[in-house]
Amino acid sequence: MKVSNIDSIYYDKLLKFGNVIPLNIKDDPRKFIENLEIFNDNWRQYNPNKDIKRKGLSITSLEGKFEGPDLDTIGQSQYDESSFRIETPAADFARKWLDPFKGSVVRSHVIHLEPGGYFPTHRDDFRDEITTMRIFIPLQNCNPDDGMWFMLEDKPLQFKYGRSYFINTCMSHTVFATLDSYFLVMNVEVNKDSYMTIMKYMSK
């Protein structure tokens, strides 16, 4: 689904409030991770063509299954973020994070960085029109004191576990872990509804 030029302006409107926006959309991260144990056999290598210690569990996918291309490198495939909008069974345990953005949630997954796992320095989008935005939910060991660094340009980010954050990942960023770290990455289509959701839940 292609987002119109009119919708894409909402990303620029959000950036007036900052590159990292904490949201009052929260849930218990420990309970969520415990619930995911029934899907232990469904974790897959994230970007299987790269030998990096990181795994993913799909929250949305092409057909609502845990198999498929949603954990591959999107830029090198026929798909885009909006191709993956059918929820997997794991989505049932993420309702409090997903439901405020209902209708706009696309390619989303839980990431497990093993010790030594990382995402090299990159930008998620270079286009003039940004069609999806990233909502980040830290679940376990996601702060520097806990063994993971999320560097937005040269700044290490600090999170409250279980809280949702809009992050401007068009900026240069890298993530690396020295301990087992878990976080949920939601891709959300940029449109009026998702913009209004962020405005509604923006932490004052």
C-alpha cells in the first residue's frame, strides 16, 4: 500500500516534537517475554544472509505465519514494510502496544540480540517521502547499564521497559549488545490516524 504525499507530511510534523518521543502506551515486558515461550521453536535468524547473532519472532508477516521473507533484508526484495500486515499468533500477547495503531501496523517483530549481536550503523530510509515509522518497545536488557547500546548518531538512548517510543530512524543509528537483549520493533504506516495516536499518547 503506497502512502500518499499528503500522508507523508505527518512524519515531518512529528519531528517538531523530537527525534525520540516517549509514548504512554505500556505493558508488562516480563509477562510478554514469558508468554512468548510457547513460540520458542518459531524464532528465526534475522537477515539470514548475514552471520550476526540476532534472531527475530514475527508479529506480522506475509500470511500470518512465522515463516516467510519478513525477516529478510527488505531493500533487496520485492516487498516493502507494508507487505507484512497479517498478524501471527504472537500478536495476541502484544495487544496493548499494537491496538492503538490498529489498521496501520505493518512489518513488526521481536528481536533477540545475543551477546555480540548488533545492527551496524545505518539509516532506515533515505527517501523524501517517509511511508513508515518505527515504534520501539524495550523488553529486556536494552539500556547501557543492562548490556545494550542503542546509539542515535552519537547519543546512547535510555529507555523505560515496556514503554513505546517513536524513534526517528532516518538518523544514523546502531545497536549492539553484550548480554541477551530483547525488544519489539513495530513499523507503522505514516498517516493521519497514526499521527493522531502519537499526539494522543505523547508523554507530556
